[in-house]
Amino acid sequence: MTQEPPPRARRSPDRPDLDRPELGRADAPAYAPVLFEDEPLRPRGRGGDGRGPRRPRRDDGGDAGLLRILGAIVVLGVVIVALVLPGSPVRLIGGGTASTAEGITAKARATLPAVPGGLTALSKLYDINVPAGLKGPWTIEVALTQPTTDTSNLAFYAYESGRWTRIAPVAPVKDGKAVSGDVGSAPGSIAVLRRTGLARSLGLIVNAGQVPDPRALGSATIVAVMAGTPAAGAAGAAGGLEITAGAVASAAKAAGSAKVYLGVATEDAPAAVRAIAASPAHVEAIATLARREAAAGVFLDYTVLSAAQRDAFTAFVRALRDRLQRDQLGLVVGVPAAAGANGGAFDWAALAGVADGLWLRATPESATYYDEMDRLLAARKEAGADLAKVSLVIDRRSQERVGAQQRLITLREALTAASAIDRAVEAPIAAGANVTLRAQHLADASPVLRWDNTARAVTFSYNDTDGQHSLWLENRYSAAFRLDVATRFGLGGVVVTPARQDDALPDVWSTVTTYVQDGSVQLLRPFGPYLAPCWRPASGAVEGPACWTTDSVSAARTWRAPAEVGVYNVDLVVSDGTTFVAQQVALRVGGASARPTPAPAATTPTPAGTATATPTRTPTPSAQPTLPPPPTGAPAPTPAATATPRPTVVPTASPTPAPTPAPTPAPTAAPTPAATFPPGQPPGPAGQ
């Protein structure tokens, strides 16, 4: 399957045309995701927040739901396909088979083409020739001309048609003598370049005691640790500040070249007003604690003030800047989009002239995000604000709205809600009978998960006892459209929150770092059929189209039970286009009851770079059911819930995720998946 070049970055001041054909490709990705068991589950039942262990909830049949992740593949095959040449400075790992690896060559060019300003070369430029029958994805390792211990802003670049194009980020290997990175297919040429001058700035926000995700630190300029808040009571009236002692230390140890700022914030408007009223004392308290924590500056995030505080807040920020400059400390100030087009309490022009930068907290409402942000930034630009000093804050959390209430949740929680199974199955199930399988939170109609052109995100809705739930899922696709806002209005950078390493949150770092380093953003929609729910039985047959071959699939499907008596596992797999999550039910065929039955425990494989998940309103198993068959095997029934051997996860093509996403441009089109995978196997890695 040929790889098409990725779409060029758009820098138009107009809104993106979401129906543009280059937003997707018509062909499906070529590699199946890895399936593995999840860690013990922590239900997010009604009233829970999913942040701590809870007592498992059992159905009356004592069944146990199982949540599984079919994550983006970063696990390499165990076989090194080829060393291009013995002792060669370039080698390719993964993809193909040893029998087809012959003929791979890498030849260094005699001279290196001119490198654009802001980039410097750390290796030679190699032309790579790979036989037509040998496909990736690949891990490529390239030797450096000089070893380096500075790993910041390094990436693979290709040189084609007289221009350099960034391919993928890299990581150092062999004590800095070489670097290694993952690509979707072997490029025609490759070199290692370092970005010496970033096109945009990158800020990261973490809470006290947390460490930023290492994948983001290479391009980060500031890490803000939210550890301080105005004190309560009499201490607050006197300008006092409460802080978590030693909160900055963990981030400082991991930050590398990024500066670590003390974050001071409050969502309590009266507390913020009291703090500003006690300006001299509060300014001194902030400066003293920033110095005590060895911070390089302060991030002030008092975004709950009313317009009546406009002049007082500007004077307070000016006094704080003057005090921090005495200790050679920096200052960035948070401004909220919710303040409106005129800024409310936040005089953008005055604050930008005082602070080192403004971090814009965007509107939290997905359905109106782009209308409000476009209106706000256009008004601020017309008013003369220096938007080059403004950085857009991007939140990695998904959103759930129930009535008038809105809350932020993880991608794990959102997909867990989508993959919940309706366990009200008729009993008993006769051998060979037809059984209707339904999702608990997905409607029978299709599409159930869909791309929302207004919110630029995957969305779904369902009704529960507390009302209608509407969810918008944040991932690297939706993050790219938010970055496009920053590009269109010429903002100086982007800030990501929460920036901690957390597999429950989406991986947006490749998208963000490409924007920061090159100022480019690639706008794509998810591959349409990946948004269709998939029922995968261990045995028996599900009526209708095979999984991931069309996006017009109902969440309710008919399962024809096997002819043999036994207990059979059935998975419901859902995806946002980047991550596949499955929950499982075990059904008894030919017995007196259709109650789901737990299966024996299975050992948890731990592929690198994958996520774990926590189910919503789903019972926690005391013993986990077995894995479905490997991608290359035919489904086999589970005759009974006893003595099941330990499963083994076998990737089909030893895949590594390709960096080129492969969504479909038309929702109604049904791309043809790779012929090497049987029906019911995903045609590609998550969103790749």
C-alpha cells in the first residue's frame, strides 16, 4: 500500500474548510493494533471521580466486566529485519521479513544541502533505497557526526524537491552517538537536524509534586507548577499565601533546560479580591515563596475577577513584576476567554506590556469554542493587543455535559463510558440461537460516535437517569484544530495542561512539538470506520459488516451463539480514532442462566507506550477473562470458565505506529482494509 505525503500546513487567516479532501485519505492503515489485558479496574460509578480505588460493584450474577485497550502501537517486533550494511551508520528495524530484507541500502551524499535558518545538521544526509515489497512501519537509527548529550529539539528530516521536511521526533541511543525514531515507511532520504530557534514557545502546566511528560520537555520553555493559592481567613486578608512545600522540586529535577515557575492561582473570586486589596503584602509573599522554592518565575492565574477589578489588577501585576525583577524572576499572567471580547478585568495591552507573556485560558464549552475564540482574538487584535505575547492554553481532558453541568474527564473515562455493555441478555441462551447485543450508552442507530464539525472533535451522547450526557473527546486530531487557531491569529505559543505523564490522557505531543518547532499544523479527521463500534465474539458470528470496514454500523448487533454448550466471551470495542478500548461480557450458552460468568485470571502483558483504562459503571473482576485470539488466528470458543491457559499477545506485523494519520475523507466511503488481516481485526494502529 503506497503512502501519500502528509497534507501541507495551512496558515490561512480564515477558518479551516472541514470538508477539504486533504483532511483524510481513502485507504485504511495497514497494521493491526496490539491487544492486551488492562490492570485491575477502578470503576467511575455515579458520583465517583475515578481517582482512587473503590469497592467493586457486582451484578446479581457475580459477573465481572473487563476493560481492554487496543492502543497505538509502539511495540517493536522481536526480530531485527536488517542492518543496511555491516557497520552502516543507518539501520532499519521492524516491518517485513528477513527473507525480503535484502537489497536495503543507505548511501551518504557527498555534500549536505543548505539547511534553513533555525536548523543545524547533526548527521550526514542519507539516501535510502528499500525494495518495493518491503513495508514499514520502521524504527530508524542514524549515527551522528558528533556525539551529543543535548537531546532537545532533535528530529528526522527528509530532503526532497529542494526542501527539508520534518519526519519524526527522535531519542538518543548509544550514549548520544546515534538517535532512533519511528516512521511509517522508509523515507527516500534522512538526516538528523536540531531546531536551534523554536517557531513557537511551549509552556507546560502540572500540579504540585507532578513531573511533566518527558515527551514534551525537549521543546518546553516554561513548566508552571500550580502550588500556591491566596490564604484563607485573616491570613488571606493580610496578603498571605498558602503553598505546598517542596512542590516545585520534582518538576525542577526533570525539567532540563525548561524554566520552572511557581504557579499561583485561585478559583475563588473573593479570595482573589482580598489578595489584590492587600497588594504590597501579597506581592512580597509571592516573591518570597518563589525564591524559597528556587523557581525561575511566577505564573499568576487569577482568572476569576470581575470587570470592576480591572485597574486594581493591572496595578497589582505591575507591582509584582517590579518586585520579581529585583530577584531576576520572570512573570506570566493567565487571562480568561470567559472575560469576553473587551477583556473584562484583564487589560491585555497593559498586561502584555508588563508581563513576559499572557497565557489564554480558552472557553471550556466545546460546542461554542471556535465561534467564541475567533470573536475574542479578532477583537483583541483589532484593539491593538500584541498577540505574539499570547499563548493558547490547550486542555488534554475531554468534556462531559449533563444538563447545565459540565466537567472535565480523561479520554479513558470517556471511552469507558462508550464501551459499557448492556448486560440485560435474555436467559437462557439456546445453542445456535440469535441474541441481540447492545451497548449501554450507545444508541442502536448509526453513527453513534461521530466527528463533530462544529466542535472539531469526536462526540457521542446518551441518556441516563440523571439526564442526557454529551461528551466531546479530546485527542491529537482535536488538538491540531486548536493549534490552528493559534496559527491563524499569529499567537506566540501554546501551553498544555495537564502536562503530567498520564496514560489516561491523549498523546498529543508529536502534534504539539511539530507546531512548536516548525510552526506547522496538520489538520485531519479520524479514519471514519474506526469510530464504528465493533462486537468481537470469541466464537459464534456477529451479523453485519466486518469491524472497521464501514462507519455506518449500529451499536446493536445480532450474535448467533455457537452450537456447543459453554461460556463465551464477547468484546465491545470502541475508538475515538486514536485509541481502541474494549469491555467484555461472558455469556453462558445452553445453561440455565445467561448471567455473565467470570473467567480465570490472566497475566497482564505490558507493551511499551500503551495506556491503561478505568471503566465507567462497570464491575471490577476478581478474575480476568482470557484474551481474544491473536490477530492472525481464527476465533476459537471458550468452552467453559475453567483452566484457561495464559494468553500470548502476538502483533500481526511487528508494527510500530506510522506517523502519517489515515482518516477517510468521506463518512460514507468504505475503505478496503489490508487483505492480510481477517475480518474483525482493526486495519491499522490507533489513528495512524
